[in-house]
Amino acid sequence: MKTFGSMLNGARRALTLSKTAATVATAAAAFTLSHGAFAADAKIPVVAAENFYGDVVQQLGGDRVDVTSILSNPDQDPHLFEASPKTARALQHASLVVYNGADYDPWMAKLLAASKSAKRATIVAADLVGKKGGDNPHLWYDPQTMPKVARAVSEALVAADPAHKSAYDANLAKFLDSLKPIDAKVAGLHGRYAGVPVTATEPVFGYMSDAVGLSMRNLRFQMATMNDTEASAADIAAFERDLREKRVRVLIYNSQATEALTKRMLKLAQQSKVPTMSVTETEPAGKTYQTWMLTQLDALGTALAAGDASGANAAAATTPPAKGKTQ
Ligand SMILES: [Zn+2]
């Protein structure tokens, strides 16, 4: 970030010179501006590995940023993504790069290492929240992650473009404020459903489930889905028993990580009348990070209420909830 800022200061100094000095200095300034990080009025080129981070950068940077998001298709499994030469090219021109880390997007660190750039600032969400490879990597579902990412992004934008600090500050305040309804919804669900047992086909919603206080079951099965490995026969049997005997109130289904086995669990949940809710890893088109989270929390609330009304899970509810960790 420092290098990035100092390049910009260089461009600014050159610009000041051009206003006061002779033609030679003007020519030099013009060269600096057209070949520097970006001209004073050009947009800041940003690459986000995932489109929800790209969305947040866009909200914080407004018309001062030009954002490219790499993972943006909610119909593909991001865990199986492989970077293309197109991805590498986008990175070459980026002044700011934001990615998840914690092994969610290992291709990103590789590409960055292969194209070193002194003018590039990098923000890794996992570093901001103290997570690493092996932890549940779906960090954007933790309500505590995005405020930290937003602050770091805003700081980087101010460092790159200090002339517009007041606009970035205002955008940050507005963004942080816009997260309040999400926190309120999480608190509301927590008050009603803390300790209720649920299960999921993949750990994408894990941090949000933890925030709501739900007791998440079948974690090993979920990790196998995520890592594209085979779940053990015992883990599959336990999952099926939870659904058949309605030991869980809701099945959370990741519609971006589907295979024969997860589809089978979805079908079994439907047959057993266990309410299901579908979640995605990638932000769907037409949504913002905020509306996406709110929609999914609403869907969770509906599913939990349906499980409630059907009288499901009477046996499990009498068992004290295990302090469920997502990982
Ligand atoms: Zn996932």
C-alpha cells in the first residue's frame, strides 16, 4: 500500500510541476500520468477474486473504481475453479486486489506471486479475521468479516486516491450502516432458535449458522462435499438418520456444490418433510451483498418456522445443544 501511495504522490508532484514549469516538465508529467499507476482522474483498477468482495469495493469506491470480479457465476463450484490466462491478465493491471484466502482461492496467491507488482495493494479477508487454510473458508457468511474487509478496502482507496478521502469516508459509513439490518435479523433468529439442530450438505453457511446459534450437525460430511472427496459410509448413514428421524429442523443445501450424494440428501429431506433452504457461495446477479444476506436469512427463518410448525425434531430439542463449531 505504501508503494502504491508513493507512486501516486509521484504522479501528483509531476502534475503540480506541470502547472508551474516549462514545456519540458509538462511533457514529463504527461508521460508520468499516462504510464503511472493511473492518472488523477482515471478510475482505480481493482480485481476481486469473488464477486461479493467486488460488490463491496464497488459500493465503497463508487465511480472512482473499476472493479473486475473473477468468481461471479452462482452455477459453478468455486472450489473447483482454475485460473485462466484471462485472470492473470486482469491482475497485471490491478492497483488493488481483494481475495478470500484460507485456501478458498489458492490460485490467487499463485498468480500474484507470478506477476509481482510494486504498485499493487493486496487485501486478504482471511488475514483480517485470523483464519487460515484448514479453517472453514466461507468467511463472508460471518457477519464480522465484511466490516473488517470494508475498512481495509476503504483505507487502501484513500491511500491510493487521498484527494477523494471524504467521499470514501462517507461511502464507508453508509456501507457499515447498511449492515445493521443483517445484524438485527441474526439477533432476532438467535433469540428464537439458538440451539436448534440443523444440518447442511456443505459448510458454506456455517459461520452464519453459528452467528444464529444453531447447532450444526454432520460437519465431516460437509467437508467431504467441499473438498470433493468421498464421505465415509458412517457419515452418510448418520446424515440419513438425521433426516429420516427428523433430528434436524432444517437442511441447508448448497446449490453450487451438488453431486449425486448431496442431491440424494435433498430428496431424502423432502421425503422426510424436513424443511430445506438453498444457499449459494457466489453472490447472485441483481443482488447486493446486503440484500443477498437478508434474503438468505429470511429463507432460513421461513425454513426454521416450518420445521417448528411441523413439530419436527421433538426428540432432538430436549437434548442440550452441543456447542457446534462450523469446523
Ligand atoms: Zn464452499
